[in-house]
Amino acid sequence: MAAKADLVILNGKVLTMDSARPRASAVALAGGLILAVGSTEDIRALAAPGARVIDAAGGTVMPGFIDSHVHLFQGSAALEFMDMSGAETADEAARTIRAYAGANPDEPMIFGVSTIYGLMDGRNPTRHDLDAILSDRPLALLSPDIHTVWANTLALRQAGLLHGAPVPEGSVIVMEAGGNATGELQETGAFGPILKLNRTGGRDMLGYVTGTEPEPPATEEERAADRRLIAKGLAHAASHGITTMHNMDGNFYQLELLSDLDASGDLKCRMQVPFHLKNYDPLDRLEEAAEMHRRYTGDRVWSGRVKMFMDGVIDTHTAWMTRPYPGTDTVGEPVFEPEHFNEACRRIDAAGLQISVHSIGDLATRRVLDGYAAARAANGRRDARHRIEHIEVIHPDDLPRLKELDVVASLQPRHSALGDYFPLIPQGTLLHDDQYPYAFAWQRIRDTGTPVIFSTDWPVIPVDPMRSIQCAVAPLDPGAPWDVRPQSLMDTLASYTSGNAWVEFNEGRKGQLVPGQMGDVVVLTHDIEALAPDQIHTARAMVTICGGQITYSG
């Protein structure tokens, strides 16, 4: 007797992401896997008595979204910290901070997320600005890109940073002329001590700041609180149609928490967690990365990757550029010195692990490519699928090197200044005119034949694939010196599904609606192919299914 389905989705516009059979109208699942794809009539006939039936009502049905660059623990915590995203002026910031502080009298530090650069009516806040808003409680504000913190005097004093402190290369405590900190802390090596003051004790960002374990070890009460927080973040991601996420920070602690959630049935998204190698770490720490890979190999929680940073961000001039920023003599600075980075790449590659590196500036990307070339020269060519994260500016000479070195471009459409979230970059400020065509040049990169995968970088931006898809398909076009090249809808969807399955070495197992593949599916409220490009964001997840289990139903 033919197998029967325990869940069927009928009356949909099915996009399978499989070129052999790209479209259908219904999908059957059984035992957590895709059983069949076909017509509504044929799939209805496969339903077992009592099977769950979902009427897609003409909406798109496709593989569950895979968000290939997130910070889960931070994103989860950001759902509960003070949200500064609506504050765009000094007065709005003051109202938001004072209202939150008044409503949360027991908060050990008032901690705001998604704080825009230029918050003080065009300039960044100082400790004095923040003292004028709140001086009797520690206060710190985190930028949207998670690369800068602004703190008031009390927070700086409690963190031991008011008079400066030693920081690793690539991090900066900005100082006043008199020898005190201004309140601006650039990069994790500078603001790590501030995070320890907040409600989570900094555990939510520990995998990002140091990649080490909580010290002292988390109590059982703290672990329970962290599991609750992460479960909330996973449910939030599932509500946007996401069934897998690739974390971009990591430690054993996060893997333990995720495994606990999996065991209790509360893991609503599959999670890959990397080992995070910092520039000050001895390279012998890479044995921990190998141990992570040995210990965590499941379909729902796994490792197998090493994350590094090569530079910072454009806004603070910490992204590493081939020439000085307009009107300055600074080019940013590397997080890793070239030979140190090259040796790290050689060792990681030799261990059979995947590499992903944060790289924003054009010189940073060049040096990452050099590191991958060094690994290939030392170890030989293999199917490594090493990734570069962001590539916000690339030098035209380096475009062909991406394909030559088999690099994967891991990009975030909504990071682009041509998207709907961050402001345009005015001429003469952060980019030279001839750099604009090679800034956020997603289609240029795709045209080289380089594999392109998409993500959000949550909580840098909200974990909403539909907004990111729209930004790729229908970017703003402000005219010269920009050179705007929209991407096709199907290329974009592939970069959020089958492409992201491929980069995690799961092609043929997930990322497509094909019999035998994992039962990860999203049903959308609209037929996205019928929507105008600038209306794609109106489609939402109606139902999310991970491993045959409904993880969200709106």
C-alpha cells in the first residue's frame, strides 16, 4: 500500500526550487519528510484519515526560509531590551529612555538596541549627552550593526572604562582630551565589559564578544532564563517562515542550550552554531572548533564552521578600505594581521571545517580572499564552501577572484543603502564616487558566477525574509553615482532556500520541495509572483512547518 500523508497542503502556488519540477499546487508530508508534490486532487488522495489539511488558498508554498546569518541569542534578547529604533532625534531618545527606565525600576542597566548613528541630531551621543538624559542609573545604547555602544558615565565607571583600558586590535575606546572616555566604544573588545552589566550578564553576546563560555558558569536559574529567551527568539523567527538559521557567533554554551530545547521539543528552527575565533586567541583554540564539530552533528543542531572578523563597519570608519575615506586620512584597520589570518585559514581548512568571515571594506575582502588563497595553496583545492559575510564594498579587481577561489558571497539585501532600512550614503562622506557601483553590488557579484546566499543578520535588522527579498528585487534607484541592478525574484528566493541549504552541505536533503527531503515548508498569505515588486513585503507567513511539525500558524 502506498504511503499516506499525515499533513497535506492544498490549493497553493507551489515553488519547489527544483528545476526538474519547478511548480505544483499541493504538497504531502509524512514522517517529517516531503512525501509527494503534485496537483491538489492527487495530493488530497494521499491524506491519511485524520491527516492535517492546510488550505493555502492560492498563496505561495515553498521551502522554509533559511536565514544564513543571524545572532540568535542577541536577537532573542533584543525582543525584550529597550527598542530605540523609533528614536531619531535627541528629544525622542530622551522620551524613550526615561519612559523605559520608569517602567523598569529593577533593570540593572538600561540597555537600548537598534540605536541609530547620529542620534544627537546628526552626531553620535557622548556620555555627557546620555548623563543629561539619565545619570543615576547605568545606561548604554547599542548601534543597529552591533559594532558600537554609547554609554553614560555611570556605566563606564562600573565597567572600568571611564579612564580607558587596554583593548584588542580593531577595537577603540574613544577618549576625550582630558583623559576620560567620551562614551563611544567601537567593536566588541571595547564594549564587552559594558554588556556584563545588563540583565543577561552579557551571556547573550558572549559568543560574539569572546566566543568563550560564561565565567563563572551559568547557574541553573540563569540557564533556564536563557533557554526561555532563546525559545522566544526561535518562535519569533518561525513566525516569519524561517525553518533554519546559521548563527554567526557561538560557544559550547549556546549549543548546550539549543540541544536542551531540542530535547524538550521547543526547538522551532534548525540551528548551526560556529566556533568564534578572535584575533587575540591562540590558534591552538581551533581544537575547540574541531571538538564542536565532533560533538554536534545532527540535522537540528550542528557546528562545523569557524567565524572570524576582518574589519568593522563603514559608519565608524572601522571598515578596512584600499584608500582613505573621503576627507580623512584613515582607511580603517584590520582585525587580523595578514599572516596571522592566513595561518588561521590554513589550519581551519586543513581540519576540514568551513570558514565565514565578516568583511565590509574593499581591502578587508581582498585580505580575506588572500587568506582563502593561502589555504588552497597549502592544502589543495577542496569543496570547502568558505564564505565572506557582507562584502559591502568590493574593488573591481577582486570581483573575479570570488569565483576563482570558489568563495560563497553571504549577503544581506536589507543592509544595502538601496534598501528600505538604512539611509542612503551622501556623496563625499563614506564612499568615493567610483566606489558607489561596487557598493552593495549583489547582482555584479552574482554575474561572476559566484554563489550568492541571503540573510538578515538579525538583530541588525528584523528577521523578516520578505522585506529582504523585496530589497533585492526592488531596490531604490537614487541615480548616479549609484549603479542599481535589481535581482530576479527566483534568484532571490533560491538564495534564501536551496542556496542556503547548499552552503550548509545539505543539498539534496533540504531547501527544495522534493520527495524524500526534509519537511521544512512555508505557506505564504499571498502569491508573491503576482505581487508588484514593491509590495512583496505584504506577503507574510501563514503557516511554518519544520520537520513536518507546525511551528507557526498565524
